[in-house]
Amino acid sequence: MGSITEGHPGNAAEQTHRPGTVAAASLMTWFGALLPIVGGAVLLMARDSLLAMIADLIAGGEQGLVDVGVHPSQAADFLALLREALPYLSPIMTAAGVVSLVWGAVVFLLAVLAFRGSRAAVWGVTVMGIVFVLAISILLLAGELLSLIAASWTGVAVILFHVTSSRQWYLQRQRPQTAGRDGGRYGGAAGGPGGPRGGPHGPATSYGTEPPSSAPFRR
């Protein structure tokens, strides 16, 4: 008797071999996700110190701002802006730190799932990458160097997830699951192509037709 194999045995090597494009895209995404995680954690831990520094600047007046590099003609306006914003800085810093932490953690988790073969996670990383680039579009238009580097890094990682070698690998990993679902749907039910069938003398069993039970003999 010949052996029965599941899935696509001819593509087994291809299904287990992760292409370098997927590995590179995952590594880039992990590194990119660590930056907002670390940045958010630092912002939350240093929030009180930053607020104290701002309060000291306000207490120093216009001359204190000039000493730290503010142009004398702008010191008065900047001082007024700091005084108006000071009551709102604490909740703003807290919200920014939490959002940064959560964003980085979600991107990191999606990259782990994409590395393990989840096509849905790839689309999640893609959507979050597009949102990130749109969020820094103002800085991009201003030609800010760090924003250009971040947008380029994000774009390269997303493209690597969608190049031909990556796309084929994800599709190959989905085929055995689809075949397994179809086999269970059509091959296991009674009366189906792969399941037992009932006979004229009794119900179907896994070994054939069950004989009818004999009625008790009566005189």
C-alpha cells in the first residue's frame, strides 16, 4: 500500500524556507518598533523632570530664555506661550508616552506574526506604516532629515514584505491550511466522497454497513 501524505509534499521545502526578504523586513520592523517603545518609556519617566525644567525657565523670565538660546526679540512671546501651555503639558506628555508605547508594541507584535507567516499581520504592518508616514508628512514637506530617514526605513520594510519572493512564501503557507479545511469538509462526512455510505440493510459505519439487529424470536 502506498503512503498517504497531506498538503503539498512537493512544496514542503519551499514552505519551510523563509525568504531573506521576509527576514529583513521583520528585522527592520522590529528595530523601528523599538524606537517608539523606548521613546515613550523615556518620556513617561522623564516627564516630571522636563516639567520642572520648563517651570525654571518660566521663573527665569525673558533673560532666562535668552540664556538658553532664544532670540531676545522672541523671548517675550515664547515666555507667554510657555505660561499658557504649562498646565496642559503634563497630560499631553502622558498621552504621548502611552500612545508611543502602545503603537510600538502593536507594530512589534505584528512583525513577529508576519515573520511566522501571517499574511494578515503583513497587511497590519502595511496599514500602520502608511499611517505613520502620513502622520509625519508635515515634517517631510519641511525636509526634516530624521523624518526622511524614518519614512524611507518604513517604506523599504513594507516593500520587502510585498515583493514577489515574500508574497509567494505567504501564499504557499496558506495552501496546506486551505487543503486541510476542504478535506475535512468533503472527506469526513457520511455520504460524502471520502466518508462511509449507508447501505440498504443498515446505517453506515467506519467499516461498512452495520447489519440490522435481529428481532427476538416469538412462538
